[in-house]
Amino acid sequence: MQESQRIQKLVSVLNKTYASQKLGLRRSNPIQLLVAVILSAQCTDIRVNQVTESLFKKYKTAKDFASANSKIFEKEIFSTGFYKNKAKNIRAACKIIYEQHNGKLPNTMPELLNFPGVARKTANVVLGEVFGQVEGFVVDTHVKRLSQRMGLTQNVNPEKIEKDLMQKISPKDWWNFSTALILHGRKICQARKPRCLECPVQKLCPSAVVFFPELKLAKQ
């Protein structure tokens, strides 16, 4: 099997496996999604959803977040980790949205990247989820780990990983495959103990035989 065929098959299988599943950040509007994604850095979606369940009842608009009391807001998001930086970035980003964009989230990558605390991962999530615009890959910790294990990149920098994935995978699959990798990383290809014996792409993944030598990579 040629490398391009292996990658195409891997993408196809994972996309089908997770076709009916979605990422789990809860929100009621685009501003809350931006906030939730910022909070999710180095934090699980489960924890973020626990925090935002009450947070989003209090803060609904960009103006709400921008005018939040910094000390109170820090306490409210404390359990998501890195709370001081997150609070500062969220309030600053929402101030820009309120003052320069009439309270509405802009829909371009350059504008989103101008916000404090927003890198390409966050921007890609927002553009895809809110506007249906797919400009690249959502490279979170799961996508980073899996793309390396699956032989899709040798880079460690998220932006370089994203470029590698964009070169090797068809644009029509970028969004679905990003989502599939994240879900697969949570459920099967976990950081410490990947469950390769249960993995639907074990024969297409070069790392499966590293973790479980009894498995054999599909013939090339």
C-alpha cells in the first residue's frame, strides 16, 4: 500500500467512525464559544462545561465579558487552570469585539488572530463551528499526538503540524478529520495507554506495532 493510499484509508475510516459525534463544548452563541475554546486550553471539555454552566448564565455578550470584574471572573474560571491569563485574554478580546466589531464575532482568520489568547487552533474552531469556514486543522494536544503517532508529521510545532496535514489530506476532509482525531485521541489513542487492540486503524498506524508488537502494520 502506497503512503498516499494509507493516509486516504486512515482518514476515511476515522471519519466514518466518528461521523455522528461532535465536540463537546456547550454554548448559546458565538461569543460564548470563543470563551469556551479559550478556557479549554490545557483543560478538558468536561471541566470547561462544568464551569460555563453557571458562567454563561451570567455572561452572555461581549460587553458582559469585557466589563466583568477581573478578580471575580478569575475566581469563576479558576478550576480551568491558567485562570489569570485566561481571564485577562477573554476580557481583552471581548472588549475589542464590543468596541470595534459592534459586539459581533468577526469571521476572518486575521481578525480572530488579533485577539489576545487566540491562536490558529482557537480561530479554526470558531470559524468552522460558527461560520462553516474551514481554513485549516484544529491542532490541539490530541491532534498533535495522533498525527505524530500515525506518521502524518514529524513536527512538534502546531503550525508546522497543521501545514503538514493540509498538504497530505484533501481540503474536503480537514474539518471532519480534525474532529475525528480529537475524539479518537480522547477515547482510544490516549496519551499514556493507547488502546491499539480496539483501534479501527491499527493496521494503518505505524505506532500500533510499537505499543503492541504482536500487531502487524498492513503490507506496504
